[in-house]
Amino acid sequence: MVKFTTVSKNKKIIETPLIGSEAPAFTAISTHGTINFPSDFGDSWKIVLSHPKDFTPVCSSELLELAHQQNDYKALGAKLIVVSTDNLDSHLHWKAALEEINYKGHDPVKINFPLVDDHQYVISKSYGMIHSHASIEENIRGVFIIDPDNKVRAIYFYPMEVGRNMNELKRTLIALQTNYRNQMALTPANWQPGEDVMVPYLRDEELAELGNDDSKIYQKAWFMSYTTDY
């Protein structure tokens, strides 16, 4: 398994799981009780997000965005797990404060996904979310999208000062799910759910075998084929 390395809080070389690798398992306490990952999540898609610190402005905006989209993720069969190096008591107080905020014209909303206590850096180390040149105590803004087979399918790392685009995370999830259902389906640049997808290069005889017609597969060039049927 190919992995890249980073440096932990204790200056030890650790490994970060890459795309296609097994997502590291962990057991931790959270605002939803003890979590055993991934066994507690069945065959769901899973999105593990790390954030630097509770009660900070950018992190607060991200959790509120997630909370207002959480039903969308539920409908997509995906479960959210939020991790930071703060302790459970801090998470509980922060969660309660967030649930009283009117955000972007939305009424206050309950946060139905767990905030995980990782004050001992166990999860942060196993996912490579402590980047020593930024901080040796706080996570960067990491995202791991994990499929039902517990394979890492996408990774994002954002710096502490830049909030994540939650709509882009959802778009990526839907694109990955589309490919998971049909491995021939590739999503082009700026693809949005519902748009046509691309397919790998197909020879003329392969196109004929698929019963090609204008409603199913069409080409912009011999190396750029699209389909409406996915």
C-alpha cells in the first residue's frame, strides 16, 4: 500500500491513507457516545472531517453548513463524522452553542452527527491530519470520503484559514457514488449531478456492441465520449 508521511505531535513519522487504501479503524468517545469506526456505520458511505479547534469562527461556520445539509447526506446514504483534538466537554458546549444560532437566514438546527474527542491524537495521527509546519497541536481541515467497502475514495486538505466548500464535498460524494454504481461513468470538469457523464475511450467495435445511438453515447472527439445512460 502506497502512503505518504507526515510528522505527528510527538515528532514521529506517520502515514496518511491514500486513495484506494483501507480507512483506518478507531474507537473514540463522541457527542453520540462511543464510536467504533467503521463497524458502527455498516455499508454506508462515510465522510470523516477534521477541524482545528472548537469555538473558532471558520470551524463554527463549517459545522453550521454541515448541519443545514445533513439531511441531504442522509438521503445519499452517507454519514458524517467530525474530529478534532478538543475534548468531549468542549464539543458538548460548542454543539449546544451552535444549535442556538440563526445562520444565513436558517432557523437554529440540531447537529445530528457526532463530534469526536481526539485529544490524545490517535485518529489525527492515523489519518495524517496533524501537519507540523502548520501546527503540532491542531488538525488542518481534512476530509476523507470513504465508500461502503471502507476504501478511501477522495481526500481534501485545506489550511486552517480557509473554510471548506460543503457543496463541493456533496458534489464529489455524488460523483463517486455514480462511479461506484457504474465504473464506466466518469465525471468531467465542473460536472453537476444530473448532467451527462463521460466514459473511457471506446473503439468503434465496442461502441457497436453497446448499441450506440445519439441518446446513449455521443462523442466530442474520438478521445472524449459521453453518455446519458448511467
